[in-house]
Amino acid sequence: MRSWSSPDIPLLGDLGLGVGPVVQVHDTATGRLRPSDPSGSARLYVCGITPYDATHMGHASTYLAFDLLQRAWRDHGLDVDYTQNVTDVDDPLLERALATGIDWSDLAEREIELFRQDMTALRIIAPANYVGAVETIDLVVSLIDKLDAAGAVYRVDDDLYFDVHADAGFGAVSGLDEQAMLQIFPERGGDPARAGKKHPLDCLLWQAERPGEPSWETRLGRGRPGWHVECAAIALEHLGTAFDVQGGGSDLVFPHHEMSASEATVVTHEPFAQAYVHAGMVGFEGEKMSKSKGNLVLVSALRAAGHDPMAIRLALLAHHYRSDWEWFDDEIAKAEVRLAAWRDAVSRPLAPAGADLLRAVRTAMADDLDAPAALAAIDTWAADDSAADPQAGRTARTAIDALLGVAL
Ligand code: ZN
């Protein structure tokens, strides 16, 4: 699938500004910070959208977090190998298509294109491999075959299920006990009560054709892939095993990331990822921002209202990626004030030492992507009128572009 255009990213090392520290990321599976400093390329998989509605601030916040991670890795001197999927056939998409009378594939294409435009406007680094479920059917069938050979697949009617207990490490990503899993599972697409399953937590691998729904003819029969195995198949194909970071919103920890990891591990006997990194949820009007609740603040609506995408980006950066936070309507005005102050500050002929500012921003971003600390350091620098360094404005502008992705 066509990706979008990445922004140009200055490499500070090439500009004689050295390299940043080793990046520490918070790993959900261990609950700890861990250094992420692979030899060669850093490999990142981030779960993409199900394209049935426009990009809201919760999505933007998640994809921004993994954009920041890539900037910190690059600043440390690493190349980045980045894959993201699009779940372009799944129940929520088909339900929306049915409700609105739009062909499901037209709806998907329309929303994917809007997502590309929003990501481009926000200067979010594009994945090298942007892969749809629809173009992954063969990979999924192949992975299900391997799971079957490992004895981890069984049939309920004509659907295929994954026996989660085929993976002795099942539960290691989320750390949840079975009771907690059973409570969350049906809230996030699971079907614990379905008759014929060996265990309530077993998840769907392959859904046989339903009347009126899209399906593909395969050696498993006519049907379509389950969501978790889609991501397992795409990640293994494009990144291999034990890649550096599996990312997404915190609502994907269980069941999605747990299931994908178990399915991959049963086949490869290797860890799926080194670290599981999750962005917090964004609320609005007292509840998590979500399509089902209808309380969305859309990136495209803010853009259409004339807000500078860099102000939208700054509004998101004001919150730590791991925190759950609530969007208030004055966030964008506050970000616009900050953006104007920074633009004035980097244009000064003389400014306080740029090297000190660069060190502070690098330290903050390498410390689990602490953007609010980086913003505070830049605010302090911008408000400091002890001008001394004729290069400082240029250094600050370049560092803010490279590490925070804000074009001033
Ligand atoms: Zn995924």
C-alpha cells in the first residue's frame, strides 16, 4: 500500500552537533525502562488504523509518540526500519460501511487517504512498509498453516481459532491474570462466550465467509483473516523475529499485542518483540476519545479551521506519550502562543548557548520520550534574554526540527 511522504529530518551528527544518548523506552511487559540500542537498524512495528473514520487526536498522539522514538533513535546514529499495517478489512469497517451504504473498500480508501494527509501535515515519519490486511491474505494463510503444524489451531464451525495455551508464555505482554483478561476480552473484539471453543480466551485466526461480507478464496476455505494474526504475519514478514519495539495505543496491550506475540512465538520459538511500548489514551469531555462514543476531535477539522499543523503537533507534545490525558478546547490556543514565542526566539541574532539547549532536549527525549521536559527546556531558553551565541538560534531551530519534528 502507498505510504505517505516523510518530512526531511536533519541529522544533527552530520551538522557537527554530535549524537544523542542511548534511548530508554518503557516496556509494558516488564514495567521498566530499558535501553533500546540495537546494532544496525532499529526495527519498529506500530499497529495502524482501521480506516472507518477520520484521524482523531488519540490516533495522532499515538503515531506522534513513535515518530519521536524514531527521531531519538536516528539522533543516536541508528537507521530505522519501520512497518505499519492498515486493518482494511475487519468488523468495525464492515459495520460502518453497511450503516452508511458506502462500499467497504471505498470507505477504507477514503479514510486511509485522509489519514495520509493528516500524517503528512503533522510531519509524522512515514513507514517504509505500509501494509494492508487485504494485501496480506497469503502471508496470513501461511502463518496459520505453520500454527496448525504446531498444533495450535482448531476449528469451530468453519472458523479457525488459536489455542492461546499453545504458548507457555501467554500473558507475558500484558501481565494480566486470567480473570482480568476475561473481563477485557469481550470489550475489545473477543468472543469468550462462543460455543465450541476450547478456552474462552482463544482468539479467531480465520473467519469463514459470512453472507454479504468480503472474503478470499484460500486453501483454508473462503474467508478473511483475524486481526491479531494479521499483525503477527506482517511484522514477521517485514521485520523478522525479536524486533526492537512493538508499538500502539495502550488499548492494544490486551488482547491485540498479547495475541500477536503468542501467535508469532508459537511458530518461531523466538520473542516477537524486545519491548512493547504503549501510548496513553486521550479523553474528551470526560471520556476516552473513541469512534463508538462519538466524542472525537479530528486532526482534519482543526486543520480545516485554519490551525497551523505545527501548533497541533505542539499541543500533543505538551503531554507525555504514556500519560492518559484529556483534550480541552484551549490546548490549541496555548500551543499557538508557544509556537509564536519559539519562532521569535530562534530568529534572534543572538541567543543563549545553543549547545546547552540541545543537550537538555536530547536528554529529555532519550529518557522515554519526555517531550514535556523538552518543551520546558525550550520555553526557558526562549524566555532567556542573556543573548550571547550567534549560532544558537540556528542550532535551536535545527534541534527542534530533528528531535521534536516542529518546523519553526
Ligand atoms: Zn496490530
